[in-house]
Amino acid sequence: MSKPFLSIEELTQVYPDGKGGELTVFEKASFGVEKGEFVVILGHSGCGKSTIMNILAGLAEPTSGVVKMDGYEVSGPSLDRGVVFQNYSLLPWLSTLKNVTFGVAARHPEWSKAQVVEHSTKFLAMVGLEGDVIHRKPSQLSGGMRQRVSIARAFANHPQLLLLDEPFGALDALTRGTIQDELLKIWGGTEQTVFMITHDIDEAILLADRILLMTNGPFARVAESVEITIPRPRTRTTIVDHPNYYAIRNHLVHFLGERSKELAGQKGDEVNKPVPVRIDKTVSVSESEPETPRPLRAVNS
Ligand SMILES: Nc1ncnc2c1ncn2[C@@H]1O[C@H](COP(=O)(O)OP(=O)(O)OP(=O)(O)O)[C@@H](O)[C@H]1O
Ligand SMILES: [Mg+2]
């Protein structure tokens, strides 16, 4: 079988525990992400999600193991991997607009200044930031606004891989919904691959092709890969009526509520690969798997 677009191979992260000992966050975690896939990772606080994302971004080195993108080992950050950090990480000395133009200009050195500004302004408007506000410094923005700048900055660069660490955490429900829709539109219209962390189960079901479930740490494991068997386009209001919605949701809630603890801390020598889980109430047990795979993407319109 050919290798996936993004290949995480036997990733282990050990940190000093602050008491002279060691903390093994996860050990030999291995999984793949296909090109164009939207993968969401769910797990309790501290299990190692941001650590995995920082390694995928090339911003941190694992204790052992490798990450390969398109067959090449990831080392150091790249414009091909766009990140929205849990804590926004904007450049405080630059205006909102310049925080976005900075990367766009680096990505498109052949563009005129006006083109760079026009492109960046369009992406800021997409996340609801227009007018005078784009000339303010990050310190003059609210937390939710800063998060939106960070989202616009990542999207505007059209990276091959979009890494999103709880990107909508600081947003009110209305803005969150709008930006989720924008994200689906952008993703649906491009070849981008998305890897996203969230704590919101409903958001995960709405957005993902697949949800990776992590057990609690230390020695956290990426235990399951749950396929979201709800066709696209999806909307918040229509997915709840799909026969698979509550079955998938209950499975996720049960994992996070109980099994993430029961399975926690199981140290082992084997490579840790997630077990594929497919829940589909629309096929009877006697029916075989559908022959044609469902389309990977479709734009929400
Ligand atoms: N630089 C570091 N040095 C030592 N320990 C660290 C470091 N970074 C993270 N850790 C520890 O590694 C574990 C995983 O942290 P990580 O930030 O990846 O968790 P997370 O799953 O993203 O949690 P959350 O959902 O709260 O964001 C935690 O126990 C954390 O204390
Ligand atoms: Mg985190």
C-alpha cells in the first residue's frame, strides 16, 4: 500500500517531569493522513495533542520517531504547513493587516504590494475583520479578534497542510459557526489537508472525515480512528437528523468519558496505531461495505 500524504511514524515524546524524572507523553504513536483529508483529534487536556501538532509543524523535535509529508521528513517550519496556535502567536509589533501580509509576501514574492494587501484584506474580511480594526496592533484587539487574525493568516497562505490547534476556542458561538463554514468552504475548494484539535465534539463531527481519539496521558495512545459516515455537504442543523449522528456522538462521548481513562497509561513495546472504527446505521448487518467510496469533499453552499 502506498504511504499516506502525512505519515507519523513511531513518534515518542519524553519531557523532564520537573522532579528529576521523566514524563512520557506518548510512545510510538503512528498514524497517517491522506491528501485532502480533514482529520480532527480529540482527547483530554494534557494528553499531548499540541505536542503532536508542534512536531507536525516542524516547531518541535520528537524524542524519537519521524513525520513525513509527501515522502519528505519534516524538519523545521515551512510555508507549506500553516499553523493556528492555541495561543494565537501574533507578532505584537505589527498591525493586524501586517501580521497577514508578512506571510503572504513571503509566499508570493512575485506579487505587487497592492496584490498582497488585497489578498490579505480579503482573508481578514472573511473572518469578520474589516475597516480600521485591521490597522490596530494585536494588543488592541479582543481575544476572539486575535484568534481570527491568526486564522486569516494561516488561510491566506494556502498551505498544503493546515494545522489548527483549538482555533475557535475564543470565539462566540455565532462567529464560531460562521468561521467553521468558511473553513469548510476553503477546504472544499482546495487540495488542502487539515489536521485540527478541538474539545468540541459537535464541531468535530461537523468538520471531520475522521476523528482520532487519544487516551489520557502519560503514555497516551491514539487509540481509535472514527470515520464520520455522514455525507457532505453538512450543516449544523441537518447533521443531527442523520441516522449516524447520535451513534457516532455517543461513541465519542463514551470514549472521552470512560474509555480514555480505562485505556490510559498502558505502556507497551508495540507500535501504537489507531483501530479503525466505522459506525453506519444506514447499512444493515447483512449488507456489505459500499463499493464506491464516498466523495472526500464537497463545498458547503
Ligand atoms: N516543554 C515542555 N516541557 C515539559 N513538559 C511539557 C512541555 N510541553 C508540554 N509538556 C507536558 O506534556 C503534556 C502534553 O502537553 P500538550 O500541551 O501537548 O497537551 P494537550 O493535549 O495539547 O492539552 P490541552 O488540551 O490542555 O491543550 C502535558 O503533561 C504537559 O505538561
Ligand atoms: Mg493543547
